Amino acid sequence: MSEQPTIRYTYTDEAPALATHSLLPVVRAFAAQAGIDVELRDISLAGRIIAAFPERLSEDQRIPDHLTELGAMTLTPEANIIKLPNISASLPQLKAAIAELQAKGYDLPDHPDDPADDAEREIRARYDRVKGSAVNPVLREGNSDRRAPRAVKEYAKSHPHSMGAWSPDSATHVATMGERDFRSNEQSTTVAADGAVRIEHVAADGEVTVLKESVPVLAGEVIDATFMDATALRAFLDREIAEARSSGILLSLHMKATMMKVSDPIIFGHAVRAYFAEVFAEFGDDLAAAGANPNNGLASVLSAAESMPEDRRLAFDAAIAAAYAAGPPLSMVDSDRGITNLHVPSDV
């Protein structure tokens, strides 16, 4: 154990950044009286992007890979880390952060959506390690204590939060697919002997695409695989949108498939297409030409549509308004700004 006890306090994004600037000096002052150092470690989205490309940056621009450092530290007895909430970055947020850093003079590569060579695949792999819930799996690898203090529990018991009267006439309706989804298609097996497995996709016509050539496995390990039927997903979304419309209830999408990295944006894109089905039927080619990707949310589609010819853009805007009017009301992330539950994949 180190001679000087040290707490690592994480610098993150969003509101906790304000707390850091106001609370951290107080924490340091109190800890100093007990002979405890409090050090700051930058695991913000911008910090993790910068740390991924040290060879492209000047010495004064570089930030060490604090997340990897803290991850290794969680496996040691003396680890003492205060982790504040951090962004689980969706692709639009990641790209926005890259663009902002580039504008500030950081020589960072653009995010390659479709890598064309090994160099772009390496860039994509580095960004993929930053995207999504990259922090929690690392820092919770060790002994992560998330229990509420006893005083907090006792206060909650003495002052329960009032939910108001709950009427049996409430129209609340919760629906899940129930079949042909990740849960129902899941299969697992225990490996009998040391070896390797190959991951393949077998198309309906029998064509085999190797997704990963070799994954080493050990005897006794459990390997698990599943998939979601996109046709069944779309039928489910269409059915629930129609149900919400006919029942006059608010529509809200809630999902968490693979920590926002792979499945979530694709499922989210299906939801955007389903709610605005008539819009995509009429303007699908225009949106594709404009580079719109519903997987990145409605906000991305609306932004891309601004580059459409004026007559088509005005018709598109009218179609969006008509879809809102005809569809069930959408849950709002920020009603003052008109940001719905379908605007950004991370705002669900």
C-alpha cells in the first residue's frame, strides 16, 4: 500500500462537472486535514477521445489514459475512487465531441462510418472503445460499493416520496416483444475443452459471412449468443404505435440492449422509421441522398434534411408535422425545445 493515502476523484461530463469545480476544493480541504491526497483523473468523453490518439497531438494537448489507469487500480486493495456520473456517448454525441475538439486545434481523425482500409479500421476501433458505456464496465471490475449509507436509507423510510393517488383506471400500458427478440432467441453452452470458436452469419440463401475468425475459449467457460428478428421488431413497433394512438396514451421508448454500442442505435432507427413511416415512404430517397441516418435519431434526420432542395424540404417539414398530428403523443426529453424521446439514441 502507498505511504500517502490517496483518493482519485473523476472529472466527467454534464452536471457533475459543475459539482467538481464547486465541491472538489471542499473535499480536498477536509481530506488534507486527515493526511489524504485527492487527485483528479479525467474520464470525460473529450478526455477519453484525446487519450485515444496521443501520437497525433502535441505534448501540451495530450491527456493520459486515465480510464485504463483507474481500471488497473480497481484490482488493487488500496484503490479508492470516487466516480461521478458520465456520458454513455451515442454516435451523434461522439461525432459532435470530435468536431468540437477539431475546431479547438486537436488533430483528431474523423469517425469513419464505413472503414475502407486497415488504418480507418484502427481509427474506428479506437473510437468504439470510447463510445457507449465505456467507463462503468472498467471501474466496476473491482470492488464497487454502490450501497446507500444507512442514514440515507433511514431518511427515505421516514420521508417516503409521495407518488400521489394511483387510479385503477390508469391507461398505462407496458409492452415488450415477448418472442423473436434477444431474450427468446438466446442460447448458451458450456465449453467442453480448451479451443476456439468462430462467429458466423448464415444468410437465408446459405451464404456464410465470418464475423470473427477465432475467439479463444477455455474448458468450463459459458458462451452465449442471441439475435433479434428485425421483421418481428418492426411488426411489434407498428402494433404498439397503433395501440397508443387508438388508446390516446403517450408513447415512450425504453431500451438497453448492448450498452448503446451496437444494437441500440439500430433498434432506435427502426423505432424512428416506424413512427414516421409515411415520411420515410415519401422522402426515403431524398433523405438517403442527404445522408440522413435514422439510427442516429430524429435530430440527425432533421439536420440532414436541411440540405434538401427547398421545395422538398418544405414538403418534408409538413410531412413531419402531419406525422406528429396523426400519431400518438410522444414522450418529451425537453418539451420546451420540442426534443422528443426519438430525437437522440441516448435520450430514451
